[in-house]
Amino acid sequence: MKTLILLVKHFFITPKCLKFEFMNSCQIQIVENLVIKASEKLKVPVSELKGRSLKEEFCVARALIWVVCHRDLSLTFRDIGKYFDRDHKTVFNAYTNMKDDIDVNKERRLIYKELTNG
């Protein structure tokens, strides 16, 4: 505890800044299983789902996963972003676009249903 206090004083960090909330191990396992399931259904490598490629097929797959994480698993955009090494605003923007697209695009709606039910 003394080390933490010294570290806080040394870097002028307030204790509020040290608060770190993230998914618990059960939630992490569920997201990992979801990523694997999406990889199999969409025929996209897991590395690309967690990667930074901007190819449309990878971005769409990622956004679908993020919608499931937020809508069905009630994860925050911040937690989703930390898991996928993205900013929460990136996750939020992709989520907003994809949730509207799921309502309009029949193919994406079917994939979403497969990810959530199957």
C-alpha cells in the first residue's frame, strides 16, 4: 500500500484515476467463445476479428460481435473496447451503424440471430 501511495504522489495520480473496471473472467470467456463462434459462422480468422484490418468483411464481423456484446451481454463500450484494444468511441460508432443495419439488412439480421441463439 505504501508503494502505491508513493507511486500516486510521484506521478500526481489521484486515486480516482487508479480505479480500473473491466470484465470479469466469466464475461471474458463468454466473449472469447462468441468470437470463436463468429469466426466459424462468418469464416473469418479470429486474429482478424481481434486485429486492426479495415477490410469490410472483418469490420462487419467485428461490429456484429460488438452489438451482441452490448445488446445481449450488457457490456459497456469501454469494456468491449478494452477487450478488442479499441477506443470506446470506435466501438460505439460501429455499434450505432450496425444496430441500424441489422434492422434493415436481412442477411446481417440472420447472422446476428445465429450468434445470439445458435
